[in-house]
Amino acid sequence: MSAPQITQLSGEAFSAVRIRQPMPDPETIIEIPCVDAFSIIVQLQDFSAHRLWRGRRLSYSGGYRQGSVSLPFMGDQLRCQHRSGYDNLRLTLSRQMLDDLQAEQGGKKIGVFRYEQGGAQDPVLYHLAQAMLPALQRPDMANRLFLDHLLLAMSCHALERYGRVVPASGKTHAALTAAQLAIAKEVIAHHLDGELSVERIAQECSLTRSHFSRAFKQATGMAPHAWLLRMRVERAQELLRAVPTIAMAQIAQECGFADQPHLTRVFTRLTGETPSAWRSRQRGTVFLPQ
């Protein structure tokens, strides 16, 4: 038997937890806290033996394939028994958060999610879960806008596919006006530290979160979190040009990166070269890597 390995992130209306346990105690029955929320559970590897009770009734006994999902209501007095090794991501969303999202889109309040008891194969949720794993591994480097983007995408997909939500026929969302786009860019530019939510920017533009996210990407070709990273790198380039002797650690701090390695990874991914190499090229000198 082995202890579970747990990494997690949490906010006001959600929690995201990755739990890995190669050898659980097959006889232990786990009491799950009863709350008014829903879980989106994504299996990151095959899970061959599991039991789930709702109240006194055994609701499921069997396994799940990698990439399968289940979406239980957490107020159903759930108990479970892990009878084989597993690795999954569990995103828990409050009912209020989902109801608010539905209201933004003109939908009805959620009742329950309907899904296959053995876990439905869902490539969309599986890939979104994979995208969230690095943030769980390094919470200090988690980009708030990126997390908001993932949460919004996973929530909307779950509501549309499993919540039996009927989209409004022919309903379209207007593009951002030039003024709204300017406001959004200015708000992001003034919050390079990343302590900024999609909801805050949407409010500044007098839009809902889902409308703003779609319209911003349509206008710029990238999601808000990607725009934030680009702005951070552009600010780093300004500092590298203006202050040739500035330390990389100081640039990372002033531009909202978690640390110098984080700066180097993002800078290199977006520009094709390290900050040191970029600075040397701007000065016309030969860069000799250490």
C-alpha cells in the first residue's frame, strides 16, 4: 500500500486536485464531503477497479479507461473505494459558479450532469486537464488568466455536453468595440503580476466572462492569458534594452514571472532565444552560453 500523492489549487468557487496512488488499500471506504457542488473527474491513466455509493446504494462497480470522465453531484452522500492504482484530476465547481455561468449565457440553472457511469471518453476535457497539470505542479507559477481560461472552457464544455443545455438558436456574440479592446489591453498591461481575473477584465468592458473571452480571442488571435505572457516578454525586452546591466532575477520580478527560470522558458518560447542571447544580439556582441 502507498500514500496518495496530492497536488492542488483552489479559489473562491473551485478546487482542482490531482491525486495519484499506485497501491491504495482496497478495503478502505472513503467518505466524500457533502457539498452543493459538482465534480469533473478526468482519469489520467486506466483505473481498473472502483466502487461508488450514493447514500446506501452501490451506484457503480467497475473500472475507467484513461481519458474517461465522470461528473458526480457532491451533495449525494458519496462514498468510494479505490481497489486499484489510479491517477486523476478532480475539478470541483460550486453550483453557484455554474448557475452564474448559465445566467451569463441565458441558460437555465443546472440540475445534474448526465453521463455514463463507467466514464464517457471525452478528449476535450482530457486535453484541458492535461493543460492544467503544470499549474498544479507549480502553483506559484500559475497564471490566473490561464486558469480562468481553462476553468471557463471545462465548465462550458461540461454544461453543453452533459448538462442538457440547449444553445440559443442563431445566437451570436458581438465583437469587441475598439474602446473595449483598448480597455482590455490597458487593464492587462497594468497587471503584469498576473493577479487579474477574466471576470475583472470583462467587468471593465461591461461584458460577461464567456462573451469577453470569445470576443478578445477573435479580435487579437489569442486568449487573454496568452496576451498577458506576450506583454510580459515585451516589458522584459524594454528593460533589457534600457538597462543593459540589469539582473535577470530583477527582470523576472518586475515583469510578473515566478522566477528567473520561468522568465527564460517563456521568453525563449515566444522569441526563439534566451533573454541573455537576445540582449547580446541587441548590443551587437557575441553571446557565449555558460
